[in-house]
Amino acid sequence: MTLANQKDKLWDGRFTEATDAFVESFTASVNFDHILADYDIEGSMAHARMLSKADIISAPDLATMLAGLSEIRQEISQGQFQWSVQLEDVHMNIEAALTARIGELGKVLHTGRSRNDQIATDLRLYLREQIDLIIGKIKQLLTGILDLAETHTQTIMPGFTHLQIAQPIVFGHHLMAWYAMLARDAERLIECRKRVNCMPLGSAALAGTSFPIDRAYTAELLGFQSIADNSLDAVSDRDFVIEFSACASMLMMHLSRWSEEMILWTSPQFDFIELPDRFCTGSSIMPQKKNPDVPELVRGKSARVFGSLLSLLTLMKGQPLAYNKDNQEDKEPLFDTVQTVMACLTAFADMVPNIIPKKENMLRAASTGYATATDLADYLVRKGLAFRDAHAIVGRLVATGINEHKDLAELSLEQLQAESDLIQEDVYQFLDIHGSVASRSHPGGTAPDTVRHAINRARGLLTKNG
Ligand code: ARG
């Protein structure tokens, strides 16, 4: 990094002394915003084409600008471009390189434009593409969930409330709960993308421009769905970044919950699933350890994504209209969020289809936790008892079971009848966990056929929506 010692800025006409060297590096953003280079050049090319169409620049000048910009793009992609902190940000680095390459004409490109509408445009182009990549990854994960769920529509496990065994369910149904949450996350991102896909360019610094620009044409070239209605709003608000960050936080909250579950389930106390070795690590001191590092890290990484959401909200809340330099601080939280979400989804998309359920342990847990107590209460209700009374009777039978170390299905008919003579021989079919899950066959229930149907429906929708 070279220090400033002379007036050499693109904007220093009115200045009488060079920028303080510390201030120069303090205010620069090129160290992080250089990743927007491709979008910046794409935006500049579209802007130049529009300037030519509107007869603000000539066709030969346009051709020279486009050729210069594509050479710069190539240089950047090959890692040969020299970024300079003295040139502050991605925009001025590229503009200076263009001028160095094509001469005075390079300085004409910025006609009718400001860095304020330029950065807002770059950010929207970047985010639109990242949202598409993230949605693609979520869909890959969703497909993996469906594949795993499909093979476990008969795999019985206990369902939990308060982390206590509650009622028997099938593992496929449990997986489809995660599916539903992540499908909503994808939907939220699709909605968010609509609001990202609106073009600020043409707003210039804040008030628009006196040049006869054709915003609709630039928007068409850049694939924007609409153009921003208000120039002040367009250059200043970052609600689209905050909205994305909120969607990303929700997604990470889901991945973190799921991670927590995997961590519990791989512990010897639960022992419900095994994760493939390649997703785990060992301990340098305890030879027996196989640690679920990937889910632990995903759970941990949710923290930085939530933190970024709060940073972005706080960044915005005190800003008067229109653009303020504060907004430069939106980049790092956004880039970090995109990178974190993508990495966590990549890990999950690979790991989830390779989860190895331990069916016998799941079944054993479901058979020993009085998971069919509600079924017994429902049975008594069907025999004419009020639910609250049935609940009390079953509670006493559970106490008997606990005393005798027996599950409800292991109690004799006499033992059951000791609490209610409404109980008959037919009770055992309701105490059977397979019968219990099969009886919940309404839409949204855990019966194997219902779950299979839900999986097929989800797969149909997922493939239909691409
Ligand atoms: N680096 C700036 C940002 O990220 C670009 C816009 C700067 N505009 C300005 N008037 N200083 O927001």
C-alpha cells in the first residue's frame, strides 16, 4: 500500500492539500469491495451503451470504452490487476485503469452517473446472483432430504416435546419437518430477490441527472425487473441488504437448530444417527472421540449471520437522506453473510443424504418411553370417557409401568383393567407403536402412507419450480 503525498484523486479539484495518509486508508473500501468488480464493469458497460443510444457519446467512443472495459475485466479475472488503496474503491480503480488504457475518453464514462447510484447498482447485481446460487444450494439440500426421507417412511422413532419422549413418529416425517422449514427459507429468498431486482442507476448522486438518459434501456440490458421510483431512496436505502440478511438469519436459525439435533443424536446418550467419518474429527487426547464438528460449526456460524443483521439495521437507522458514507459499512457484513450461508449449505447438502440412522435404537427409544400413552387416552375417549378423565387413568397406568419397569404394551389386561373396565383385549392394537403412527393418517400426520404422499408431493413441486 503506497501513501498519498500529492493531490492525485479523481475528485480533488477543490482540495488544497493531499489526503492524510491514515484517512486515505481509513476511508478506502477497495480491500473488500473489489469483489464487486465484475458487476461494476457489467453496470458500466450497460451505462455506456445507454449513453450511446441516447446520443450522449458516439458509437466509436462506445466501442473504445467497451473494449477497454472488457480488457480490464480480463485482467482482473486473471489476477493481474493492480488494486490501489489511493484510488479508494472498486469504482475509481476501474475508472482510472480505463483512462490509463483509452485516454481522456475514460473520464467520459461517468457522465450522468455517480458512485452513489453505481454502488447501489453493483450491490443489487451481486446480491441477485448470490441469491440464485443460495437458492440452488437449498434446492440441492431439499432433494437430499427427500431422498433420505423416502427410505424412512417406516422407520419408527420417538417424537419429542420438551426433549421428552412424546409420541411415536416415523423418521421420514421428522425429516420432512426440516424440509418444510428450508422450503420456506427458499420461498423467502425468492420474494426478497424481487425487491433486490430493481435498478438504482440514473439516480446519480441523489437527485437524478440533467442528461437525457434512458433508464429503461439500461435496466433491460442489466436484466432488472424495474427501475427505482425515487432517486433519493435508490442511492441511500439498503433495506434490500437487510431483508436478505434477515432471510439468511432465518435460514441459519433453522440450520443451527438442526445442527443441535444432530449433535444430540450422535451422542452416545441418544445414539440415533451416525454421521460419516469425513464430516467429523477426532480428539488429540481422547482416542475414543468422534466429534460432530460440522454441525457444531454451523451452529456457531449462525451467530455471525445474526450479528451482521443487527449491524446492518444499526448502520441504517440513524442515516438522514440521502447517501452517506456509513453505507460503505454494509459490504463486509453482507459478503460475510453470503459466504457463511453458502458454506453451511454446502456442508449440509453433502452431509444430510449421508446421515446413517440407527433404526434399532430409534425403535427401542420409542418402545420404552410410554410413547403410546396418548393413544391409550384416545382409546378410552372412543369408549365414552371425557379426555381429562382418560388422561388421569393413563397417567396412573404409566406410574404402574414405571414401577414395574414395563411399557404400557407390556402390562397385562388385568393390570390395565385395574384402572378402567372400559379397557378390553382390543387395546393392544392401539398400544402398538406401528398402529399408533398408522392411525395418524390425516394430511400433515405421521402415518407412513401419508408421509410417502407428502414426499411425492414435495418432490413434484420442487421439480416443477426448477
Ligand atoms: N465505497 C462507497 C460505498 O461503498 C461507494 C460510494 C461512494 N460515494 C461517495 N460519494 N463517496 O458506499
